[in-house]
Amino acid sequence: MKLGNLLLTGTAAAISYWLVSNKDKIAEEIQETSGLWDDISASYTKIQKQADIIKNYSQPLKEMTQDLNYKFRVYQQEVDSHLQEIQAIQEKYTNKK
């Protein structure tokens, strides 16, 4: 038998012994990992649903923003015109004195 085959056989035997002696720990880790994987996939699904909800609200919010901006501009124009009237009346009475 060649030395390479002996090393390969010895390594395989050592790995097999290690696996058999630690099978409970390995099985526990596999269960834990599968539990974590399930939690991760559930969280991912939940995040996707929440992202969809946010996307659905973005368009109405955009429309509300545009509407409020329009109303603010109209209000600002109205306030400016009232202020001009007030200033004109004020100048009228301050100039008479």
C-alpha cells in the first residue's frame, strides 16, 4: 500500500471517529441551525410584507404632499394679498397725520 493511501485512510478514520464521538453535538447544531433558518425565512417574509405595505402608502402620501403644498401656496398668496391691503390701509392713515 502506498503512503498516500495510508494517510487518506487514517484521515478518514480520524474524521469518522470524531463524527461518531460528537454526533449528539452535531445533531444539536443541525437542529439549532434549521431553527434559525426557519426564523430567518419567516423574518424575511415579514419584511417583504411590510415593504409592500410601505410601497402601497407611498403613492397616497405623495398625493397628500402635493395637495398640501398646493394649499400652502394658495394660503401664502392669500396672506400676501391681505398683508398688502393692510399695509396700504396703514399707510393711508399714517400719511394723514
